Amino acid sequence: MLVRNCSGGVVFYEDSVLLLKNEKDEWCFPKGVIRSVEKPDDVALERVSYEAGVNARILSPAGRTNYEFYSITRQRPVCNKIVWYIMHAESPNVTPNPSQNFSDGKFFPIKDALEKVTYSQDKSLLMMSYQRYKELV
């Protein structure tokens, strides 16, 4: 199994959170693979900017999630281990990057985002991160 270390952002603007729609029509948070010379927080900020066109700053670590899937392109199972950061966006403007296979993206009110997020562990991550975000701002 290929194990990949990744990082990403749970990005808030006021009482809304950033979600991106990927090529599988899943709503998710921006994230990316950490290369050997990169720091997780830098990767998270870069992916938020590159995948969503959002400038944000990190407020706090948010936690970790893991998930496994079978990669058709790699012809083997993959495990993504993701470290997450709670972030605050400078504005609510989102520009999903089609070259990264994102067809849509925007800031959703928390209640709507909880209904849209595809995976249960992302719903838990969102709820915990939002509580912490409210304490921080």
C-alpha cells in the first residue's frame, strides 16, 4: 500500500466554510501531498491557494484524518494521512482550479456544509474545527 502524508485546510470566512467539488462530485476540503522538503503548514496554505484561489492564514492545528482508497491510475491501494489546519480567509471569493479537477467551490454556511460534505470523518472535523474557530476569532 502506498502511504502518503498530506495536509490541508478547514477554511472559514465568518460563519461559513470552504468546500470544493472534485471529479467524483464529492465535496471536500483542499489538501495536498507533503513532499520530503516541505512543511505541513506551508503545503496546507499552498493547496488552499492553488486549489481554491483563496488567501488564508492558519489559526490553529485542527487534527488528523486517514482514509484509504484504491487508485486506478496507480493500480494499488493508497492511504492518505492528513494533518489539518483551521484557517481564516481574507475574503469569501473562491476560484476553483479546473486543472486540479475541481468543478465548483464556495463558502457554505456551516449547516449547509455539514449536509454537503461527503465523508463522516470530514463532518466531525468540520464540527470540531468550527467550535475551535469561534473560540479563536
